[in-house]
Amino acid sequence: QLGIVANKRVGEEISWKDLKAMKYTWQVVQETLRMFPPLFGSFRKAMVDIDYDGYTIPKGWM
């Protein structure tokens, strides 16, 4: 991991490829995604009342 970082210039970001090459760090990323999948952050706020299959999603619901 230090070798990958050592080859970066000051301020240069670590790429996805670099991250996958860092075995321990990659395992941390995988475990974080397992515990906190990005799906949870994808909910949106209803802008209007929505009726669907007999159910109502009220305006403002998240």
C-alpha cells in the first residue's frame, strides 16, 4: 500500500485501480459497502401525493 501511495504526486488522488491493488484497503471498502450499501442513500422526497396500487405516498415523505 505504501508503494502505491509513494508513486503518487502530492495532491494526486488514488484511483479505483490503485484502491483495488491495496489488498487491505480494498477489503475495508468491500466490508463498508456490505454494511452500508449505497441503496440506503438513494431515497428521494415525494414532491406530490402518489397513489399506487391502493397505497398513497404523501407529499414530503422520504
